[in-house]
Amino acid sequence: AIKTDFNGKKVMITMGPTQEALDPVRYISNHSSGKMGLALANTFLSRGAEVFVFSGPISLRVNKNSFHWQDVKSAKEMYMASSEIHDQMDICVFAAAVADYAPAEIYPEKIKKSDSTLSIDLVKNVDIAAKLGAKKKHNQVHIGFALETENEAENARRKLTKKNFDMIVLNSMKESGAGFQLDTNKVHIFHASGLTVESDIAPKNQIASLIVDQIKNIPVWI
Ligand code: PMT
């Protein structure tokens, strides 16, 4: 049977990397492919939700017409676009790998090669999840992700609190078959309520189903 348990729900998903321009031809970014975010978008769609996607630059094949889809590049752009619709959302999923810093200035021309070293000043980007988390209403659900290389659980729990998430999904980076770019993932889910859930290594669409199922355990949902 087709599950339509998210019928009538509005879901926002940030996904993919952000690109922070340095000059007209260069940028700072990361390895996010958008696969995890897209798997979540498809899962919510198939379960009846209306899905609003803000995606950094990705090269996946997507039927954008199935969604309210907006392509963005920088963290600033992702923030401006998502904050505009945030208060109408029932569920927000922050799956994007947002660059924490951006070049302090965008050079108008291609930076020329001259000295043997080159320094670039970076400034902190807006934290989209934290900003929107600060104005989360009692009936909204926020789900975050965490990508850590050390003290994984501790850092994930700290982000859960700091960004006011109801649930955070920690990618097990130490696990082969988990994290960036791959078609599979292995995650640890930490609820704000204290409940924790661990997955096996599985295709990202199965991980997405598990994450979506876990929303049922969030108190505001019951
Ligand atoms: O795209 P794939 O190749 O499939 O890989 C998926 C993924 C590993 C990128 C994804 O599952 C994931 O973990 N995304 C978040 C990675 C990350 O940037 O984590 P973080 O620990 O830096 O950020 C914590 C949370 O705050 C995340 O929900 C992030 O979206 C959010 N954040 C972070 C910084 C910022 N400036 N704004 C944010 O909203």
C-alpha cells in the first residue's frame, strides 16, 4: 500500500554543498553530492508531503517539477531563500553541507598567480539551521545532520542542542560505505528526547525512510 502519512504536510529540505565564490572562476566547496537530501525529498514526496527543496550545485538527475525546487549557490543565498518560507513549514530538514566560511571578498577579476604563497581571508557564514532554529515554533519539527571526524556522538549532541533540532542524524564517517557521495550510508539518530537509534549500512533511500519514520517519535508529532 502507498503510505500517505505526510499528506498535507509542508516539508523544507536544504541539500547539497554550497559554493562560496572567490573570483569569477573559483570557489570553496565540499564533497556533498546531494544524494542523501534527494533521497529524503523523494521519500517525503512519496508519503504525501509537499516538498520545498533548496539545493546547492549538484550533478544528479532530478525531476525538479515534482518539487518546489530552488537551486542556490552560496550559504547566504540558501539562507535568504529558505528563511522566506520557513514559517509556513511543518518539517525542516537541514541536509546541506553548508560551507562554514566564505571568502571575505569576491575578487572582480581572476586572481593572478604571483608569489609562492597566497592568503585568503575567510569570514564565517550564516548558520542557517541555527538561525531558523531560534525562531522554530512549537508545532514545527527541525531535523539536522552532523558530519564529524572526532568525538562524533558528543559533537552531534552539542549541535542538537545548540541548533534547537528535534533530532540529529550523525553520519558514521569512520564506516566505509557511509557519508559523502556514496549511495549508501550508516547513521546514528539522536532525538532531543534522549532516544537514540542506529542504522545498518543501507542504501540512502532506506536510510531516508528510517529518518522519516523517526519523526513519529518526536513529541510534537504525537
Ligand atoms: O550529499 P551526500 O553526498 O549524499 O552526503 C550527505 C551528507 C553527508 C552531506 C549529509 O548527510 C550531511 O551530513 N549533511 C550535513 C553535513 C554538515 O555540514 O554537517 P555540520 O556538522 O557542518 O552541520 C550541522 C548541521 O547544521 C547540518 O544540519 C547543516 O546542514 C547545518 N548547517 C551548518 C552550517 C551552516 N552554516 N548552516 C547550516 O544550516
